[in-house]
Amino acid sequence: MNTVAAPYRWREYLIEAALLGTFMVSALGVTALLQYSGSPFRHMLPNAMLRRSLIGVAMGLTAAAIIYSPWGRRSGAHINPSVTLTYLRLHKITRRDAACYVAAQFLGAIVGLMAAAAVLGGIAGSPEVNYVATVPGPAGVSAAFAAELVISFGMMGMILVVSNTPRWSRLTGMLAACLVAVYISVEAPISGMSMNPARSFAPAAAGGSLHVLWVYVVAPLAGMLGAAEIYVRRYGHAAVRCAKLHHGGPGACHFHCHFTYDR
């Protein structure tokens, strides 16, 4: 029996690239605004914790806008290879779509960072901004790895529990955004707060910190896969309804989906 291969979902792949590119532009722009030594806002806000908290809020709002946007609802708003590969492990996305999602995410991060850096010029590479590179803090590589493992586990654990609970599913994006804000405010001094190999790769390549990139590839993936493993052992694969962080309503879905829209 002849079967027709599923089409490539170029729109969804390009959307993932554009969404992560947008996140990178926001990250570099906000960090430059609040951390660059020549910025008036840095002098107006001398407290480092306050500045970091404001960056966290800004990036949380950026994440929420991405997840709940029409484009985010269409692609699922993974914007993170670790999220995509975890949903591949959960059998909610095909291997081909997962590979294309991951490639698009890396491409989007690179293009977004390049675009923002072109606008900011030398500010992007200044020591205070450093292309928003994620690097281990004073506690060292081991602490950074452990921190990335914990926050990635926490993020995916929350996503799976909330998105698969009908009463709470609409809150998934909001809670993910809140975690981004909290993690940047509290955890960033330990690892830089990544959870995202693509988000870390582009700045590492630009800022010359590729030697620690493995931390931001291995730890986020291990943390999210670990959370998924515990979830499916407790509830089973059937409990995972879809790979979208926000399922905006009824209609066709390109994931292996059995989402029932809850009014």
C-alpha cells in the first residue's frame, strides 16, 4: 500500500525561527538598556538585583507575548530545542518535524542576535552585555550545571502538569513566563539562566565562550527529559495531550494531539 509522506511544515519552522529571533532581540536590547555602563538607566538604577529583576520581568513578558501570539499558538511556541526534543521523547512530534524545529530554533537565535548586534554596534560586545552570553558564575561550572538541571526540570515539570490539567491548561504560558522572570532574577548569577541550547549557542559563538556551551546543552536537555520521564511513569504517555504550550482553541493540530478544548 502506497502512503503519502506528510508535508514539511515550513510555516511552522519559520515561525519557530522568528519567535526565538524575537526573544534574542528582546534579550540583547533589554540587557543593553539596563546593564551597559553608558546607559543612563544603569546609573538611575544602581542596584544590580533590581536591574536583573527588571530584565527578568521584561523577558517574562516577552515569553508570554510569544506563547500567546497567533504565531506562537500555531507553532506551539517551543522556541527551545530541549522542549522540542522532550516532546519527541513523549511521542507528540515526528522526528522530521523535531529536527526541523531544532534547526529553525538555532537559525532564529543566530539571526536575531546578529540583527540586534548590528543595531547596537559595540554595545552588544561590551563586557557588561557580552552578547547576553550565558556563562557560569563565581560558583563555577559544576554549580552552573546543577542550576541549569534544576531550573530546566522545574520548567518542564510545570509545563507537563499544568498543560495537561484541563482546568489550568490556559495558564501554562503565563506560568512559564513567570518562571522565566523568577529564574533570571534569582538563578542568573549562578549560570546566566539559559535552559535553552539555541539561546546559548549564538552568544557563545559571538562572545567566545563555546568552551562552556556543553553545560547549556546537556543540563537543560537532561533536566527536561528527567521531568518528562517522571511524569509519564506517574501518569502514562496518554496523559500528555499535546506539544503546544498554549492550545488556543479547536481545530487541526500538526502534533500528535488529543487535546479537547475546555470552554
